[in-house]
Amino acid sequence: IAQHYQAHLAPAASPVEPSLADRLARLPRCRDDDDQKFLALACERAAHLLITRDRALLRLARTTRSRLGLDIVRGEVLSAELVTGAPQTPPTGRPGIAKRA
């Protein structure tokens, strides 16, 4: 019985969040230096979503998702997902990057 109560009273194990310095160190470099500040801000605020139309940022979507848990998407893709409830994959096959007509 004591073990049962101890399990309920013991603090729950929570995943250790990486420090800001660790997160910034894993931040990829954007080809456009002017856009790097948006990645850094998203990282500093521990954001999970960055909405943009900027192609240089969109190209980093897979890397930021795997390294930081940060999704970078186009607003149109996010809107479509909200309406349909299903993930949208544009013709390029890369989430959030639409093929130019």
C-alpha cells in the first residue's frame, strides 16, 4: 500500500527542457541573414509555429522541426489544415512550400 501512495505523491518525471543556449546552438543558419532574427526570436520564445511566406525560412522547415520542434509553414497551408482538419502537402511534397505556377 505504501508503494502505491508513494507513486502518487512522488513528483512526476518531466522531460528536461533544453536551455536557451542549447536551443540557439541547434538553430540552423538561414541563407538570408535578415531572416535569422525571426528564427532566433522563435527559439527564444520557445515557439512551436512560425508562419511566413519567406522561401529562405520555409526551406528550413524540416531542420527546425527535427532540431527544435518548430514548424515553419505558409499561412495558406495552415489555413487549409484548420479548415479541413488534415495536413496539407503542396505539389512540391515539402510541407508549407507551394510550387510556383
